[in-house]
Amino acid sequence: MTRKRMTGLAGLTLTAGLVLSGCAAGGASDEPIVVGSQAYYSNEIIAEIYAQALEGAGFEVERQFQIGQRDAYLPELESGAVDLFPEYTGNLLQYYAPDTMATQADEVYAELATALPEGLTALDMSPATDQDSYNVTAEFAAANGLVSIADLSGVDGLILGGNPELEERPYGPRGLLETYGVTVAFDATGDITVDALLEGVINVANVYSGDPRIADFGLVTLADPEGLFLASNVVPIASSDVADAIAEVIDPISAALTPEGLVALNLQSTKDQMSAAEIATEWLAANGF
């Protein structure tokens, strides 16, 4: 098996696992399994769980974490430089099939499997979700009678905040207008989106549903009755040449990861200041792996 190796990636970490003679569980090759992650703490935790589980099954693993956003890491995954990556079904499907009409979890997963480029395989998706959602403060919701995104259509002067790429996403300002008749200005608040919401710089924030700050600050997640956001379940994307070998290790991990469990993992990172490695080790032991 020949793979190009990434060079010059910020935040690159390499950790070699125990090398066993012969084949490890699941038929590991002589090449290490390269596990990558986004520059997002929750994604890194999941990637670390994958990595430790594979090491426990006898695979040699290299970690290439904190790579960045999709435009940075997908070329590496597609080329085979990275073998395994935790992804999110809805957002990844929209990347490869921008005109998709799928919204429900099972249909999104099924369409993703056909939309992936040759050489990539979607392993079993998890019940855990970490998808885009629109949030407002409790005070703003109460003052404007907000329960769903549709209610925003009666509010003037809305400013939506989020990562810069949100402005061009199908569920961004254009999607709000087309789906719900909601007009917003956009502010690329990036990493300070929640702070900007709390300070009143923006009044609608694009926050991942697994973000523990939603609960910490009592934010109101607006319902999405028209399916503006696709269901976005955690899904491992693997190089097809190693997918069969690692599926028996990774698929049970996906089955055990719940929405509530993912929020708990995120809280361990943000509140308890535990490292991804510590969180992963604890989760694997608690779940019998």
C-alpha cells in the first residue's frame, strides 16, 4: 500500500502504537493507519477515540490532528495520505452534492455513500450528531416570541454570526431567505461567535448542536421544521483500501457514541480541561472497549 504523506500541517502530531508481528485484529497491513481530525476539539476527541481503539486492536497508528477545514483535509483524505477521519453526514453530503434534497438521517447517509469520491468509504454512522443549528439568547427569544427559525421572519435588524464559510453555505443567509423568508446581515464572527451573541454584537448564532455552551449559557436552539439543516451524524470516512480491515474496530465505537455522550465528552474538554487523549481513554474504558 503506497500513500503520500502530508507535510507542513499545523498542529501535526505523530504517535506510533505498538507494532505487532503478522496481521493485527481485522487484518491490518504493514502500513500505519493515519487518523486525521479537523481543527475542532470535539472532532479531535472522536479521532483520538478511533486512534486508541485501533491501537488496542493491534494496529499501528499515526495521528495528524488539527488539520483545518474541509478544503484543507479532504484532498489529503481523497489522496490516501489520511486513512480515517471523523466526519458529519449532512455537511459532508452538501460538500459533495450541494443540490441534495435529503434531510433525514438515513437518507442523508445513504446518499453520502454514493456521493463520496472513488477510494473513500463511509463506515457505520453514529447516533451522535454535531450539526449546525441557529441559536439566540433566552432573553432575545422571550422578547420576540421565538421558538423556530420561522419566527425570525417577523424580526427586523437581524445579524447572523458564524464561521466565514457560512455566508456561502446553502443554510446560510440565502437559505434563511429562501426557506423561511428571513433576511439577515452576516458577520463572520468565527471562533468568537458565542461571545458575540452574548455581547449583543449579533443576535443569531450558528453553533454546533454538540457545543456545551448552549447549555452553559442557556441559549435557545431554534427548531428547524422545514429542514434547512441536513441531519449531520458523526460518521467515520475511511480509505477504501483499509475500510474492511478497520470496520470491526470502528463500527462498534460509532454505535456506542450517543448525542448526550458527545456533549459529555465536549464538556470534559471545555470545563474540565482534559486532553483529547485522556478523554478518549476514559470513554473507551467506560464503554467496555
